Amino acid sequence: MTTKRSSTALAIALSLSFFAAGCKKKIAAPPAPSKPAPVETAKPKTTVARPIIRFFTAEPTAIERGQASSLKWEIAGADSASINQGIGSIGTGANIAGNRSVFPSSTTTYTLTARNAGGESSESVTVNVTAPPSKTVTTPAPAKASFGEELARLLKDVYFDFDKSELREDSRSQLTQNADHLKSLFRDYPSGTATLEGHADERGSAEYNLGLGDRRAIAAKEFLTQLGVSADRLRTLSYGKERPQCTDNNEGCWQKNRRVHFTGQ
């Protein structure tokens, strides 16, 4: 009985000893929580500003066809720039400046376009073209005809019958027209004088025909002065038969030579 109690007590003591020893054993700390992986933040993109066209002008903006206009420009922040209407590239680089003469044949709009990574900018100018005024071709006035040329153009001969110095009716009519022309010519040509040449046909002596030609010239002059033509600007001269207008030997030809002819100077 005593032995059983001793065994039991020993077992209990051992159990308590093991229990106490177990209570003194260090308990391991729980593992630390793992850190989350760092999240990468996207870097902000760098914004490139579009090019700045400081100015784009045309001088002058209005021209006549055939004249020139000057395009001028200045650009900042561009990689390249160009102008339409066949001009093309005007440079590359951050700063572009220059000028160009253009000769448009009609009204034209020029557009400048500047480009870079941020985009493009554009400006336009218009050159208005007008047709040049039509040239007036001035034809110089013809030289004024001389008094003699005008007299020869306007005055007609007067004719006489054979061996006569009296004025015929047709001669009076012609002399009346001649008088009007002479008055006008004397006004336009203050220094002009008219000569009345008396002529005869070939029949008769030279001396006789000189006298006959003189009488015919005087008869014509007197008639003209009666019509108001200034006698001071009329003179008479006889050639007789020395200057025939026609040389045929017939009445038709002789009639042409019996005349008073007018010349002027």
C-alpha cells in the first residue's frame, strides 16, 4: 500500500517536473508580416509646346502684276518650317527667320507652317494682284501741212475758152469755192500767199500767150477780191504756153492747158 502511494507520488512529481520544465520553455514569436512590393508610379510625360510664329508678313500686300512682294518670317521652337505655293522648306532648327521675294501673277495666299514634336502652327498672308493699267499709246499728231500743201489739196484750177480771158460760168463757180478756202487758209496761215498762174495752150506765139496767161490770172484775182479775199495775199504770174499740163495735139488737151492754176508758199 505504501509502495503504491510512493509510486503515485513519484509519478505526480515527475509530471509536475515535466510541466514546470515545459512552462519555462521559450515560445517562438510569430513571423513578421511580409512587406508589399513597391508600386512603380508612372513618370509624367514632358509636354512639348507647339512652335511660335512670331510674325509672317508680306510687304506690300497689294501689287500690280509683274511687281514683287517680300515675305518675311520669324519662328521660335520649331524643328522645321515651310511655305506653300511652291516655296517649300524655309529652314530647320529652333529659331528660323528669313525673307523671300515672290512675283505672283494673280492674288495669292501664302501659308507658313512650323512643326515640332508638339504639333504645328500656321499663319497666312495674302498678296493682292491687280492688272497694270493699260498703256495708252499716244500717236503723235501728224505734222501740220504747209500752206502750199493745203492750198494744192483744196483749190481747183479754173478754165477758159480759146483765146479768151473772160471768166466762164463754171470758172466763176469754182472760183467762189476757192475764195472760201483761201479765206480759211489765210486765217490758219497768217504768212501764206497764193499765186495765180496763168496758162495757155500751144497755139500762138510765146509772147502772145504770156500776155494771155497774165490776163487770165488777173481776171481770176479780181473776181476773188470781189468775194472778199485779201488782194495783198494774192499775186499773179504768167507762164503762157511754157508749162502745158497736157501735150496731145487735140482740143481736149488744149482745154486742159487754158487755165489758172493755184500755188502757195
